[in-house]
Amino acid sequence: MAVRAICAGSVAALGVFCALAGSAHAQEFPDQSQFQKVTLNDRPGEPMSLAVLPDGRVLHSARTGEIRLHDPRTGTNNVVTDMKQSPKGLYQHDEEGVQGMATDPNFDENHWVYVYYAPKLNTPSDVVGTGINEGDAPEDLRNPEDRARLALFNGYNVLSRFKFSKGKLDFTTEQEILRVNTSRGICCHVGGKIDFDNAGNLYLSTGDDTNPFQSSGFTPIDDRENRNPAFDARRTSGNTNDLRGKILRIRVRDDGTYYVPQGNLFRPGQAQTRSEIYVMGLRNPFRYSVNKVNGDIYVGDYSPDSPTANPLRGPEGTGRWMIVRNAVNYGWPFCATPDQPYVDYDFTPDSEQSGEPFNCNRPINDSRNNTGLRQLPQVAWPEVWYSYNTGQDLFPELFQHTDSNGISPMGGPAMVFDSNISSPFRWPKVFAGHPLFYEWSRDYAKVMQLNRPNGPQLADIKHLFGGKVSENPNVILDNPMDMEFGPDNALYVLEYGTGYFAELPAAQLARIDYVRNGQYTPVVRASATPSAGTTAPLTVQFSSAGTSDANGDRLRYAWDFDSNGTVDSTQANPSYTYTTRGVFEATLRVTDQTGRSASWQARVIVGNQAPQVSLTAVSTTPPFNFGDTVHFKVTITDDQPVDCSRVTVAYILGHETHGHPQTSTAGCEGDISVPIDEGHAGASNLSAVFVAQYTDNPGGGETPLQGSAEVRLTPPAPPTNQG
């Protein structure tokens, strides 16, 4: 391929920026047919993050607090820790909960696991039967009672580490490292990724913690005095004295305290700054990865939602991917790129007028909510930027192999090649030092080819796998949530599935292998009949129907009926009698002649049964439109007495394949007001999603079980002109 240079207009003439979209020495990466996706856990809860241990076991967390452990030796996936049971508890309004998880670089010696989560604190929560969403923070502060109540929602997320002992996180060993202030009771953008460089420095990403839904899809900078400050991203991302909307860099000491290494954006002790800040001006750097060879950071930063630009407000929604080598400011909420400033806008009613575009060379933060420096560092260029429909001339590869035009960039890892790794699943050396890029909305993974392994410049973008299902039956991605190369140099992937804030059918933990010499891992399926019974003993017939091997190898079967790590049967289709009550994940592990193995789990419930939940949601003035009040009714069928105080109903703004939680309430019946959402006006695939969840309370030491239901309301399409 010939060198194909793409430069950013007049900026290139000044010699400031030029991004390469081609290379004279283009790498030949294997195509997607040479990979196989192997499911490791098809019930990971509401998946959020993963961490591969040095011995190949995989910790994977759910936002709702459960941390599971996949053991490749047995194929089991057991909940080993529940952060809701920690001494601090877990807060779960909007996007909050367990966000990030990582292992210490010296895990084999110190056994530290890092978790970024929202402790419960005394934050208000919804009370059943009141008709008031007590868990929602007030938006309008003109009422003195609301202004006084706002202080109740001042919370924080905490970065802590725990010893991983006897197969679980030991709460008694918690070392609280860092707190990040948050505005609770209102959406959005938490961030929460944790990673380390090769020098042992810890990095933490944080979102702007700002509500974007009343800014018409442009920059949320509403600093009116009687407004909840959570509508102003200048108080966070644009604030040099705040840890939100940033990537933080610290070095943790043995006792859990930390110091700031040299080279961050602000020096320790500098007035009106936080020295932990390495990168600022980010909206929601949900996923990034640190290159373990040279320390470069590959960052994906989510965009706002306006589908078109407006000269009175600013550019259309723009997602970004960056290579970070030095402390830097990327400009949010003032600029999308150095030549795409937002416009200073007055949100005062009856005024609502535009000022001047922000100066990306010398951005000024004059918000009343700013506690940091007034003049900010110059805005830096990202390596990649793209929108819903524009950017195809610069980065056409991002618009290929997909049916979606969503903007959800994720910064993936760069493989570190180790010639001593002999795993048959290892990826080939050609991937070494070239970071992956994956897209939540577009359901694909790309290779961001650098000008050389671990090099400083983007040279090309190559499609890897995912995207259009019809193009690759081997590797299909469904809202990829987290990625990490393991000690076997295979890629481990956590997928959320399509849906909103629940355990979804397509959610899974998987390993993506490189296929050598045509040797595939078996595909395993298992089922149980019956899969549930209210009393013990319960005799269950298990089946391995659906299990196959592409190479026609002879297969060995190993059943573990109670997931305790012990093989209970080597038959293909055994039966087993459960004599005690409980929830059992019967695990089938299948191994072929080459030693390749995979597993599947069939859940058997004896005793307390999972509740069946149904939900109706109807606009009080049908047909449904945004701005209506929706009446909901939850009906629960359960073998335990139903307690409506344990019912939660959440309203989520559904947009493309992702959602923004807006509010929640408690109880079996009630009303939810759905605001008019200017931020998504005219957006495609827009809907109001209502999710009801109920967790029963069996007592007697039995496991509480959960059921959920979802209803989606879509406004009618606008009339079309027939003339």
C-alpha cells in the first residue's frame, strides 16, 4: 500500500498535525476466519470488567457487585465475591456500581486486586408508595428545600485494593487508595478503567459525571446559579482542581497510600490543581489500555449525541481515539478537536443565545462551578475522530463491516509478544505492539496499525472481526465491554449483549483464539431436564446435545454437578440426584484429542424458584411521546410472598444499542415522568425503556433470586409529506 497522508486542513499547513491513514510497509494481519471465539461463561451477570490472573483464571465483575472467577482447569464460573456484602456496601443509582477491576503487576507475590466502586454511604434512595423518586437529585434549585437537599447527593467513588485469598476478595484487607467526588442521583458517565504501566504506575479513568440531556446534544456547560451543577462539565472535565473527566496517574505504596510520579499535568502543590491528573478534557474515557512496553496509553473517549453540527452551538457528536505519551488536555467540554470548538452558550430562559466559539489554543474556564485554574492547557489533537455519518473521508475503515453508525470508541490493548509462550491459542507475532480498537455500538474490533510495533504514529486501520454477522460466523461481538490479552497471548473479551442494565441473553465472557493448523477447540453445549424443582431430592437428566468438534476428534466429557471443582461423571449424558436445596451451576467440560477444552453450564434450581416478572408501561396520554407521564404496573409470580418494596423500575433513554439511565422508583405500580430530551431530538432509534427488577427474599439461608422484565416505548414517526 502506498503512503496515504490525511491532514487536518489549515493545521497541516502549519506543520502541527498530520495523521497517516496508510503505510508503505503495510502489515499483513490474519483475516477473521483464522480466529475462534470460545465461550467461557454465558451468564456473567451485567458484565463490566475483567482481569486475567497470571495462572489463566479470569476474574470478571458485574456492575451490580458480583465478582465471578472462571477456572479453565475445571470450566467453572462461581461468584467468589459480592461487593454489596462489603462493609461499605454498594450504591447502584444510574450507572453507578462496580466499574473497574485490575490485578497488581506483582500479583503472584502480593495478591492485590484493585476495584473502583461506589460505596453506599447515606445517599437517599427510593421509598415504595410515596410517588416521589427520593433517589433522584433535584435539578432545579430555586426552591430552598431542594437546594438544601442537594447536599445529600454529594458522594464519591473509591479506588481500593483487596487481597485475593482462598479464591475470593478478603474485605478485611481493604486498603482505600483514592476517592473521586461524584454528583449522585443524576446521570451520567462514570469511567472506571484501571491499568498499570511497566514502571508500576497506576492509571484510573473517570467520566465527566455530567448530565448531557438538556444541552441539545452539544456541550453541557449550564452553570446557572439555580441549576444542579451536574449540568456543567466545566466543573469536572474542564476543572484542573477536580478528578473527574480525566485519566489519573499515581504510584501506590505498600501501605495503600500513594504519591504522584513526575510528568503529570500539574506539579504537586500547585494551587487550584490536582497533581494526580495526567490527562484532562475527557468526556467518558470508558476504556483505555496502557502499552506494557513503552507506557503509551490508547484511549477511547465517547462523544455527545448531536447528529449534526450547528454554527450556534458547535460540532456534531464526535468520538475520539488517542495515543497518549505525555500529560495533555483534550479539550472537553470546550473543543472536540483543536479546529472544532464548541460555542459558549447562555442557558438562561428567554436568553438562550450563543456567544463566541471557545479558543482551543487558550481555553478559558469562567464557569461559576470551576474551582481550578481559569486558563487551561492548549487542546491537543486526537489520532482519530469520527461522527455518526462524517469522518468517512478521513477514516473510512471505521464505517466498514458494520450496520451501525453509533459512536462508542473503546481503547483496546496491544499484545506483548513473548517467544516463551507455547499456548496453542496465542496470537501471532504480527500483532505485537499494535493496539486493538473496539466499538460498543458497531460491534467490531480493528487493529490500529502503528508505523512500527509500539510506534508513535497511526499508519493504518485494519478490520479484525465482528461487525456484520453475515461476514464472520466464527467471531461475533455483541456490545464488547472489556478486552485483555492473557498470559497465553489469547484475547479475553467480556460482552454486555444488546439491552439495558440487566443480565442479557448474549452477555458472556469469551476467549478469542488464533487457529493454528486447522485445529479448533470443541464447541460445548449442555442442558438439564428438569432444570428446576421446589423440593429435594430432585433427579435431573443432563444432556451434551449440541456439543461438536470441527476436527471430528474423539471427545472426553467431565461433569461437575455442583461446580466445586470435582469431576462427578465422565458420561456424555448422565443423570444426577440433588438432595439439598440450592442453585447449582452444573458444568460440562469437554476435551478433544489435542487437549483443547471448553465448557458450558446448565443451571439447576432446587427449592426457592426465580420470580417471574411482567411489566406494563402505558402513556397516560397515548400514543407515547417524550414529555408524557407513563403508568407502570409490575406483576410478580413467585413461590415466596411478594414484597413490592423490593421492586425497582428504572427509566432508561434507549439510543442505538446503548442506554442512559434517567430515573428509578420503587414499588409494583406508579408513574414515571419522561422528560422531553432535547439532547437526542431527531436521533435515530430513540426509545423510552422501562426495566422492572425484583429480588425475592426466601430466608433460611437460601439464595435470593431475581427476575426482570423490559418494555420499550417508541414515539410515532413524524408524518411524511405526500405531495
